Amino acid sequence: MIVRYRPFSDVLRRRSAFDRLVARSVAQPAWGVRSLVAPMNLTENEKGFEVRVQLPGLKPEDIEVTVLENTLTVKGQYHTSQEQQGEQKQWLVREISSGSFQRSVTFPKTVDFEKIATNYENGVLSITVPFSEASQPKRIRIAPQESEQPTAETGK
């Protein structure tokens, strides 16, 4: 039997197998370790920065917001209810994790940390970070050109 030589078919088969392997390992890590992430949005407007962090299920006392130089850090701790002693369960799906998280953002402009405002509502932490006076644009007044004053010599 004669088999036609197709040099790319083997490469395509291997790539397909590799793609399936990567997709499976990303969707369900084999090692069972999940890092906790707090999704964050950061926007800039004419007055400063707006930071929004999704922290569903946390109480305000479980969240810590700190500032060091030009870096804002949000830390927190997720607590899950403790399992009852001696209760045996077979987990079918376990996606709710407990543990700590930390998110930091360094601002590209100087900000006034004395005027930071926070609001925590429905699991979303909103932080308003205004620009400092030094980073605000200043309008420079342009003085009009002084006109020549008439002098006795020129008679103008």
C-alpha cells in the first residue's frame, strides 16, 4: 500500500493536541491552586482617577486600602463558612475559594492622597483619587505688550 506523504498533517495533529492540553490546563488547573483576584477598573478624568474593585461578599472591615508614595493598594480576606466537624462531602464543583488577595496600582500622575474618597456598595469598592495641585494644569496669564509712552522728546 502506498501512502501519500503530507508533511503538515502531523504538525497540525500535534498542534491540535497541544491546544486541547493548554485549554484544559487553563480552564481547570491540574495542581488545584487558585489565586484570588479582585477585578479592577481604573479610569482617568479631568479631576483625577476613579478606581473600582469588585469584592463580592466582603464586609468593609475585611478590606484594607493603603497608600504609599504614588501607589494605592487594596487588600482583603475572603472567609468561607467552616465545614462542620466530621461531615463528609464529595465535592462535585468547588469554585468558591477562601484566602487573601492584594491589588496595587501606581498612578502615572501625582495625586492628593489626603483627599481620597471611598464608597462600598453592593460588593463594589469605588475609590476617587484626585490629582494634586502640582499635577493640575495651570493657566498662565499673558501680559499685554506695554505700549510706548509718549515722551517729550518724540512728541508722540
